[in-house]
Amino acid sequence: MPEHLTEAANLPKRIATMRHDLWEATGQTAEIRRTSPLHYLLVLTSERVELTITWRRNHRGAWKWNNSTLTVDGTVRELARDFDDFVHIWKDPDVLSRPDGRSEIPALTPVEDETQLPGTVRQALDRMRKSAERKAADANVRAIAAATDTGYTIEVTGPKGTLHLHYTPFRDSADTWVLDQRGGFRMFDVNGMDSTKKFAGNLMAALADMFGLGAAPAVPGQTGHTQQATVSNSVRVRRHSVIRV
């Protein structure tokens, strides 16, 4: 008979952490069962969504992710891309049916007069456009600049995704603009999902991916600290391995 486990049960740390993360994100406690000496099963259900995750104990005694299913309105769907994507689906199941409904790309409004942009930002914008023009395959690349609460963001959109470059004043100087040291760039895949962590803070790798290998333009205002310092990156990696195949 399956062993039904309570919150106080002595669960393996990996499984207990996943149940806690799901509870924090959804407000609902997942049911945990030990279905065999080698397997655990987690089930989280709402009126429309059901998630299952199974773990298997390996020969070293460690519990490893084994399989997952995601069901929406009784239909088995493709698994979420990562933990945050699952939470998005959990809170709004209809998002799976809406074009671009799962996109994480912030909406930006282009500045009306680009001549008023800080010199560094304008140079970067020009270089993005010139690089796209040199490659016929990238003829449909679009580059804009937008004002934000903390500075300016250049958005470059092409067939391989969307890149954001965020510029802020250097040491509170209104005359010198550089790529923000903590969040200088963000990369989104063709589905609009954040793929920044794929490039491990390497802006040139992100640009090469956008424009093609060997075609990454130089970016004015780099300080050597453009790696995105996201506290949750390690958490995202752990959650990603559990929620998605």
C-alpha cells in the first residue's frame, strides 16, 4: 500500500524543498506518497490544473527527479519550461491558449526623439542596427530605445529572440552612461521566456547568438560587470530540473 506522508514526515530534503516551494507559490500543500521503497510521488491539484512529480532513489541512495506530468482541464499538456512558468500556468491556465500569453518580455515604449538619447545609448543603438543591416538574414531585426524608471533600455528583436541592454548613469553622473552592473542585459528566447542564465553573464555570447557567430557588435558603455546578478538563479536551476523534462 502507498505510504501517505504528512507535513511532519521525514522527507528527503530535495522533495521537502519542492513541496515548500510549491506551497509558497500556490498557497496549496502538495500530497506526497511513497509509492515504493525506490519512489516518491508528489501530486498538486486545483480545479483545473494537476501537477505530478516522481522521484527515484539511485544506487547511491540519492533521490533524483524521475518524471512529471502536467494536466490542464483534463488534458495532458507540455510541461512548464521552469518553475516560474508553472506558477504562471497554475494561476492562469488559459495562458496556454493565448498567443504570447507566457511571454516575460517587459513592454517598452520607444522614445520619440532618439537625438535626445545619451551619447553612449545612441551609439549602441546605431551599432545594433548597422550590424543587422550587414546580415541579410537579420533584415527583420528591430532595435529601439526606451526610457525606464532607472535609465534607458535598448531592445533588439530578431528571429532568434529578444535582447535588452539596460543603461544607467555611472556613479550618479548624469553625463556618463554605462551598462548597469547588476542587470546590464537580459535575453529572451523566441517564446518570450527569459534565457539570460544560458549565457552565464557573457554579453558577447548573447549578442553572437542574436546576430550570428562572429557578428556580435561592440557595445559602448561596458564596464566588465555586465553579468546579471540574480539571486534566484541557483533556485531556478534546481526548480527547472524538477518541473520540466
